[in-house]
Amino acid sequence: MSTSDITARLERYVPTSLSSEAWSAARDVVISAVLACDPPDPLRAQVWASALSGFLASRTAWDKKSAPDLAALVTPAAIATYAPAVSTSSVRQYRAMLRRIAVAVGTMEPQVNAAPHPKKDASTLSSSYWPHVVDEGPFVLLDAVYAAHWGPFTYTTWRGIDDLALDLELLIEGGFKGSPQ
């Protein structure tokens, strides 16, 4: 998508969380902040603008008559305590969007992720779920059959204990055919 498509979408956007007076004051600041994030498409830009507008609507430190000062409002502490009336997972998504905006406008340092988790193989996972069958019994057989047909049984192919139990049952009955994906 081109920047002009994204900008056009943001220019048409009117949030429901802010009054028309408050939106008039915040509009240019919100659009600039979202564009600073380099959104990949118009829809994502609008979602980020909506998140920022909702956040601004909840801030009592902003008079809603003048342009909001994002440096004073969009702080790590304010983001951490922001709790819109949505599900827990959505709150995390809103906060992630706000952190992205805060980094883009310079009110927050980018987060440095810890080292990625090492890939786990089936024996590591099985030892945490089924310690009594590691290196013996049907699990080893399942691992061997899986490896022969589809490659190593890795963390990304682990589908949970219920699916594994079903796979074992099918394997024992001789009906384990095709790809499990």
C-alpha cells in the first residue's frame, strides 16, 4: 500500500471515543503519530489511530481543547495502567499498539527482547507432560513413526496432550495415516 492510501484513510477517520471538539484538537497529532509508526496498510493505520484516540479520551491530563502533548501523555507508566473496557487479550493488544506509537514519537525506548526460546524437541516436551513414558512405551513409537513420515517431532508440531492421546490411540489401532497438520 502506498503512503497516500494510508494518509487518505486517516484523513477520513473520525473516532467514536472523542467528541468532535476533542478530535479537532487531536486530529493532526494522532495522524502524525500513526504515520510515524509506518503502518503497513490503511486498515492497520486506522486501528492504531483508534487505539490512540481511545487512550487520549481516557486521559484526564489532557483538556481536550488544545492539541495533546504526546510526550506527557503517552508514557510507559500511562500505557501500563491503561485498561479499556475490553477483554484481557485485547488490553494487551491495545497496550502493544500504544507502545509502538510511543516508540515512534520518541516517548519510549524500543523494547529489547530477550534471547529467543530454544526449539524444544519431543523428548523435552514429553518429559514435562508424560515423565513416566519418556524413552519407553508408545511415545517412542509415535516419535519414530512421525519422524519417518514427516520429519522430527518439534515444538511447533506439538498440538497438546489430548491430540497426542488420540494419535497414540490411532497408532495402536493401526489407523494413523496422512499428515497430522
